[in-house]
Amino acid sequence: MDGPGLRKRTQSSTQHVYETHEDAEPQLKHGIPMQILRSLLLATWFNCCCVVIMVTQILGSPLYIIHKGCYYNYMAYTKQSFGLVITALTQWGCPTVVRVSGDKSVRGQIHLTTDGRLKTQFSERLVLIANHQVYTDWIYLWWVAYTNLMHGRIFIILKESLKYIPIVGQGMMFYGFIFMARKWLSDRPRLQHRLEKLKTRQSSSGPDSLEYDPMWLLIFPEGTNLSVNTKKRSDVYGEKQGFPPLKHMVLPRSTGLFFCLQQLRGTIDWVYDCTVAYEGPP
């Protein structure tokens, strides 16, 4: 998967765990009635934010006809807004202790600010691959982009059914996310079309500019999250291909990732490998 001009990075690790005590019984911070009230308030706030962002996207959509560069910058701004919403929702609704570790390949790129916040200094154009433990993985990876001020320039490859979620699905279409039907014959031309757009020049520069628009492309090579059923299917497929069964993940597929790297060759320098782990799930 290494093409000319692509510098190889060794694996880094990002782990997400909760601080607990082995013998401690889980306790609710608030009573059940208060938990229900907080959940309703957070859900109402989140849905209102999604509607407002969707309205701003619709209002800005005519920019595509007037000036595509302004349109993409505008949508990046709305994407920043949603990144802030999910970060705040996680902080308020289910605050999490996040432990980030990496090898020497990311030395000097991961920092803690004086107030204890994470600050990263990764490239503005990269491909980020990660394992897929649970449905919320993308939230924490979007947060990592936020720590790098790239939360408005992240693009996620995800399954097609998600675009039919009311409001959120349509918003992700405005964001330029890439939806896959898991049928390579139909997915390939769609993926190629979207990747061509990710190779555009700087919106603020002329067509002959050597600079490309910032982009973080997030790929889950496993194609699905870890569950009993997906693990069984993965083990059967791996056995046919001569691979031993994996313990904590589904066998990654290389076709989509390899195709993305081929199409983006010459426009990106880095591929980051992020491993996400939670306390509890096997």
C-alpha cells in the first residue's frame, strides 16, 4: 500500500478508557429522575443544534453555483459547528477520561496545554485509519481532529444507510462524507468521484496553486464495528484466506484503503494508524 511519494509511518496508538476501581460498584451521579431530565434536555439541545446547522447548510447551498471555493469553505464552517456540538455533548452528557499514547513517530506532535487540554500538531492532509470497536468511535476521532483545528476538514467513509437518518444524514451529505454500499462495482466510481474532489487546489488560490485544501480522510478498514455476528463472519472469511482468527477486532479489508491511497498519491504524505480501545468491551 506504499506508493511513490508516500512516507511510511509506524503504528501509533490512541486509547480511550474510563478511570474506575476494580472493586467499586458503579453509581449514578444523579438520581434516575434527574438522569431522565438531563437526557431529555441534552437530546433536545442536540436536535435543535442539528436543525440550526441544517438550516445554515441549506441557506449556503446556492454558493455552489456562485463560487465553489466559497461553498466548500462555508460547509467546512458548518462542519466545525457540528464538531463543537458533539464535543460539548460528550463532555456534558458522558464525560470521559481519554488516554492518548504514541510511539516515536508522533513525538513532538502530541501536547498538553497548561489547562490540561490535548493539542495535536499533525499534517493538514492525511489519511487516518482506525479499528471500529463501537458506533461512537468516530466521535472521539472527530474530537482528535478538533484538537488539531481540523474538525471542519474531516471526511469520513461510512455505510450508505446512515445518510437516510433524518437531518443528520442530509447534513453529512453536505459535509462531503463518502457513503459506501459495500458493493465494490457500484462503490468504486462513487469513491473515485469523491476522492477527485479531495484533490482540489486551495480554494483561496488560483488553479495553478501547488497547495491543496486541508483534508483528514477517516477510514475504518474493518468496514463494520465489532460484534458477535461480525466477528464470526470475519473469522470464517479469514480462515478461507489463510489468516488466524483475531481476538479483539474484525479482519480489515485492504481494497478500499489501497484504492484511496492510489487515488490520493502525490497529494498526501502521511497515513496515521490509530488504535481505539475501551475499558470493558473485549
